[in-house]
Amino acid sequence: MKSSVYRLILMCFTVAILFSCKEVKYTNYLFTYFTGNEHGEEAIRYALSSNGYNYYALNNNQPIIDSKRISSSGGVRDPHILRGADGKTFYMVVTDLYVTEQGWNNYAMILMKSTDLINWSSSIINIPETYPQEYGDIKRVWAPQTIYDKTTNQYMIYWSMLGDTGPDIIYYAYANKDFTGLATTPKQLFYSPSNSACIDGDIIYNDGKYHLFFKNESAGGGIRQAVSDKINEGYVQLDGFFDQTDAAVEGSGIFKLIDSDEYILMYDMYTSGKYQFTKTKDLQNFTIVDDEISMNFHPRHGTVIPITEEETQALIQKWGLLDKSAFVNFNSDAVRKHNVDINDESGTMYIPVKLGTDITNLDLKIQTVPWVNLKTTGVQDFSKGAVDYVVESAGKSKTYKVSVHEDNNPVLSGFYADPEIIYSHKNNKYYIYPTSDGFTGWSGTYFKTFSSPDLINWTDEGVILDLKKDVSWADRNAWAPCSIEKKINGAYKYFYYFTAAQKIGVAVSDNPTGPFVDSGEPLISERPEGAKGGQEIDPDIFTDPVSGKSYLYWGNGHMACVELNDDMVSMKPNTLKLLNPDNTFREGTEVFYRNGKYYFMWSEDDTRSPNYRVRYATSDAPTGPLNIPENNIVIEKRPEDGIYGTGHNSVIQTPDTDTWHIVYHRFNRPNGITMGRAAGFNREVCIDKLEFNADGSIKPVKPTVSGIKSIE
């Protein structure tokens, strides 16, 4: 009897142990990241994913902790998060750097610790102050990361540093027991065989080896890999690069997919404004999986860890807001997705749709983040006014009044800027030639064109000139083109002037849709004599209907003009002239002729400014002098309609009429005004009517959301 009781007790005790030691089940992924170099962007943010491929920002993509509270600089970057060896404690290390005030020099990193991913303690480690003899000359302390060393039962922190003499080197040190400081003096971790600058190290353990992925800053750039049997020494660099792009990259991070033998290597394509994800099983061969990746935010240099369902729900309860961040997409083809305006304060949604949409029978096909349930679905009738849509999450609900509107601004779908427009007599169509926008730092490399029979309905005609494929003398900064149709020997020719690498080139085609063939060298590559600054950008082509002569205008900070030869691809000697608009001139010259007057337009301020706007002057000749009216604003922002940054325009006359329109770009509406300086490369093309007073002066244009509905 006693023996049976003992066996029962032993069995219960064994079951209890087994139950308490059951394997932790990970169900989701947490992505920690920052978003950029502008004010407020250098801060830690969170996003969730259920599969490692599709990520959704928490807290409306706002910081989860105040950078000023934890840093010495006011900003933090490059967050690396690690689950501790006990499975319950989390460690995060970040760069203590505020680029807007410090530039790229900094001296500290931050160590953080949490037991719930929500509340974090933190400590600042200033390297030159902590180690004045060894590292008193340090001027960069970048991208720290943490890994657990099983041989010493310590957390090893590794990061890159730069002293008075280069290059950047990856160092390591062990954290103290409380993760509030360093217990050892930093030592070099990786020795580059070419003495190259190395930053952004990321170590993963696999099959008995430690794999160090890092950015090679010199000698070819890109992501390289070094391997060692030991965590803190002996790393040998492997041949080749492990990123799968020719674009500039940094901030690589690698993580293992849950319940899989596959790994994701991701990295920040920081000049391209996107992240690239690649997949591997052996850490040697990587396949791009970009087509499977989605994010409703734009991250910079971050890391990913798996988390449990309980941890996921706690994060959703804290930061899974019922606001506009809950809405990921509007999948109806009728919706102008970039221009949906969700106002959380008023509880309204303004949904612009394409002209001709049947709003009596419309399914918006709204997609929400995974933790939000949309109660109102399917086809709705919006013709009688707003329709109530209800969303729920974590026991809370909210109602939005959703209205649908047939708007025609912007006229092009997507991000485009600096629009030049012509009318082709060959095809009896209008063509817009814009800058391809949406690239960080205006880094686009190709040009497209769009056609329309009526200025209202536009067709994407595809790429007409690709710098990387079609131009031998430049492969970057494809900006602000212009075009003209000329009849030469009875045949139509199209001459296309474009900016590339801050020079101006010319290409020729038999059709307005191309393909255009580059001349083989820049037409304009040097600043005109007498110009005190600026860039050789923003060409504008104009043929004088009086003399038949053709003129090219350009400039940033100066307005230059030159007569072209009849071949349209060379300049007539001794005709270059600097015109003299007032100090409001920035760039974007546009010249046209009406009723005996030559009109000169230009953009004032910076294209990243909400105050970017257009002014004008008149002249009796295509080469000046300019007569500048006292009130010469053509178009400017209209905050009451959420319209900002209206500038860099062209003008088109409907043939055989006195009907004129202005084609211009603006900030994306409604998001641009919240994007800081990034609004200046997330622009969209609009058209509104241009009208004149009886004396020929231009009436100020009211920029509209609705756009034009007819050409009259």
C-alpha cells in the first residue's frame, strides 16, 4: 500500500516536471527597427508578423519608447533585440546617435533590458569616457548587437568603432551581470584580410560554427561573411558577397524561420528606400524572396526574433491601436490607394476612386492588420452618403464613416514628379514625361511616359529611357525631363532632354513613347560662366513660334538659356545667356508663348518644403529680359484641402483653342505633410485649369483634389 502511494506521488511529480518543462511554442515574429535620419525617426519601433514575410507596424509606426529618455544624444538607431538564455528576459542594444545634430560621429551605445518587451531599463555606455586610455580617440560607436556565450555564460556585445585613423573595426566585450555596463575591455573581434572598414556585424550560430555577417564599407562594399569555431575569435572571411543586389546595402540581420530549416537574411537597401529579404538553408546560397514580402511601413536597420502567442497578445493589447494604422490596404482596383484619407479624430474615411466608378455597388475590399476584425464587409451603396464601417480589436470597437469620391487628382497612379507635357500631332494625344519618384533621395534611374486623348484618362506607356541600360555617361539621379515634337523632312521626331547625375543629356526617337536613343554624351555638363552656384538640372525646351528658333533652358539657382542648332542635339555657339529672375528663383523653368507674350515660370523654395510654389514673369523675347509682376504667384499650397508642395510645372494649350492647363506635382495627399523631408521624393502629378486676365496676367490657380473632369 505504501509502495503504491509512493509510485503515485512519483508519477505525479514526474508529470509536473514534464509539464513545467514543456517546449516554448513560438507563433509570431517581432521586428524592431527605426525609420530614418530626420527628426523623430531615430527611435525604436515595433512590427509583428505571423510568418516572417508580412509585417505590420504596431503603435501606428510610432516609437515604443522615447529616445530622449534613454539616450545621451536624443536619438537611437540600429536596434538589436535578443531573447535571453532563460527564455524570459530580453536584451536590446542600440546606437546612441542623433544624426540631425551630430552628423555621423557618436561616442555611445545603449544597453536595455526587459521581461515583457514593453517596459525597458537602460544604461548608456560612452566608450571614450569609459576607456580613455584605450579608446579616447573614438568618434564612431555603431550598430551594437548581443549574443549569448555558452562557454562563459555571459552576454557578448559586439559593434564597430572608428578612431582617429581608420578603418571601422568590429570589436566585442562582455556585459556585466546586470546588463548595465561592460565587464571587459573591448577587443577586436574580426580582422579584415584587406584591412577594409567593417560595420553592422550580425552573428548566428549554426552546425557548430559562428557565422558573422557584416557590411564591407570599402573594397567593393556589400554584405560579407566570416566563420569561426569560437564566438569571440578566429573568424575567417569567406569569398564573395552575400547580398543579392548591386544597390548600396547595410544593416544585415539573419533569423531562422519558426519550425523550419530555412533562414532569412535581410538587409537595408538604404539608398533605394526598401528592405530586401533573401532565403537560405545553408547560409551560403541565398534566393531573393522580395515578391513574398510586405510591410505597411518603411524600416531602417532592424532585427527580428520569434515570440510566443502570449507575448504577441500583450504587445497588441499595448500598441495594437484602433486607428488608421489598422487599415493596410484597399484592394478594389477602383480605389486610389495612395490618396485614401483616414481621420481618426473625426472618425471618417475619404476614399477617392477613379472616374466612372459605380459607387452604388462598390466593394472597397478593405484589408486590416491581422489583429483587427472588420465587421462591415462586401458591396455597399455610397451614392447616398457615408457608410458606417465597424472595426474591433482586443475587446474594443470603433466606427468610421466612409465616403467615396470620384477625384481626378493625381492624374497618374503612383509617385511621379517634375511633369513635362506635350501634345503629339502625330498621334493626336497628350504625353506626360515625369521624374519617376518614390525613391529615397531622388535616386530613381529610369524615365517613363504616359499618354492621354483628353488630359483625363492616362495610360502608362512604360519605360522610355533607362540610365543603367541606355546611357553610357551616367547611371544615377534620373530627374526632370522635357520633350518636344518636331517635323523634320516631313517626318516627326521627338527630342527628349533629361537630367542624369546633375548633367543634361538628350535622346531622340521617332515616336513619343520611344524607345529613345541617347546621344552618347551630356549636352550640358558644366556650370555657365557667371553662375554662382546650383546644379545643371531641370531642362525645358521651347520653340519660338515667331522665329522658329529652339531654346533650351535649365538651372538650379540660376536660369540659363541657349539656342539649339537645327539638329536639336547641339548648342549654337555664343548664344548661352543667363537670365535674371529675382531671388525667388530656385529651379524648374517653364517657357510658353501666348498672344504675343513669352511667359517664364519657375519654382520657388525647396521641393521638400510645403511652401514649394510657382511664380512667373513675362518677356517680349524668348531670351528676356524678364518683366516680373508684383503679384506673380501662379500656384501654391492650399492647407484647407491638404495640398502642399505645389511646384515644378509645365503648361499645355489645347490645340486650336485658348484653353490652357497647368501640370504640376504636389506632396502625396494626405500623407506627404506628415513625412518630413521625405515628402520631397514622394510626389504626385496633378492637372488644373490655367486662366488669364484680359491684360494677359495669370490668374492664381487654385489647386484641387477633384482635378479636371473635361478638357473644356
